[in-house]
Amino acid sequence: MDKGAFSIADSLVEEFNDRVEQLSRLTNHPGSKGRFIELLLINLLRKYLPKKYDFSSGFYCSINPELNEASQQIDIICYDHLNYPLFFNCNEIVAVSPKSVKGLIEVKAVMTSDSIKQLLNQANCEVAKQLPIDTKFNLLSVKSQISPESVCKEILDFYNGDIPIVKGLGMIYSLDWEDIIVFDNSRNRYSMLILNNFNYSISSFVNKLIRDLYGLDAYMSVANLIGPSLFIPKAEYVIRGDEN
């Protein structure tokens, strides 16, 4: 990657972090911070993903009339708005078909144990079964009250009750962490990996998110703009499958 690409990457990350810091000086209200991060992330993703995809807060609703169920409100839904109709659209809140969903992101001002439980419940609710098989749930926070290791323990404890894995998780990341948690369902097992994110910035989260949402080609082109996702493996926790 040339110096120009790194310059663009640095400026985007610096702008994101500066805006978060500005808001922190103005207010400590968790709801305001969380909503502001949502808007910053949406604007960043819209710069790089094709126009067929859009991002909004809202719900995905069952297409099975017998189920008649909707998800809890999701902070950011990435959905295909060209090939699927919206069920509802008002003041930046949408209701969409599960089949249109590409990915889901929860955004928190502060990550807690309850945040992890909420994410797991969303990924394993009945209506989540109607999402495309490769849909992933992600969590991003400004600060965290728990460590990456504690997050992994929460998730292992959750699945130790033999709860079926309905939908996979993608990433869990807090802006004040030096690490990022990613989930891997290859090699005949489903596992969590704690990776040292030595970019120590939002760019790694966005890079991996775009790869999950749109595929390798988009990821490679975006990586040249917002910086590479550079990780060093630190730990792996197997949730299900062969541990050997």
C-alpha cells in the first residue's frame, strides 16, 4: 500500500475518532453517544458499499404469516433495497424482509455483559432463522466495561446450555480495546478468536465488516483506501465442533 492510501486511511480514522471525542466532551448521555456512532458508521459504510445496499435502524419481519413475528429493533441493518420492498419506512426506521438482510450491527456507548446477552438472544431468536444463512450479527461500542476474554466467557456460558446456533456472529469490538473478537465457522467448528488489532482503530472493523457484507473483491479494493486489517492471533475458544 502506498503512502497516499495510508494518508487516506489515517484521515478517515482520525475524523471518526475526533468526532467521537468531540461528542464525549459535549455529553455523557449514553443514548446520544450510541446514536452518533451509528450515524458515523452508516456514513462510512455508504462511501464504500454499492448503492443497492442501504443502512437504517429498524426491524426485520417474518415472511411466514403463521409466525407473525418481528425482530427486536436493530441499530443498523444492512439490506438490499433495490430487489426487495420495504414493509415500513418512517423517519429513518425501516421494517424489511429477512431475505433482504446482508448484516446487522448493534452499537453501544458502553459494552456490558447485558449487551452480549442481548446480542446472543437476537442471533438465536425464532425469526432469525429466516435470515440468509451467511447473515452475521456484529457489536461495536465506544467503551467497554468488560474485557475481550470476559466476552468470550459470556458466549461460551450461553452456548453451554446446548442452545442451537441459529445465526453466526461476525465481530465484537470496542474502540478502547487493543483486541477484536472475530468468529470463524470453518474447519468443521464454530469458534471465537481474540486477535490483536494493531491498527487499534475503526478501520479494521470496517474492513472486516465490508468483507462479510459484500465479499472479498470489495474488501480488497476498500483495504487500499481505509487501511489493511492487520491482526495477530492471541487466543481461540471453540464453541461447537472438533477441538482437535
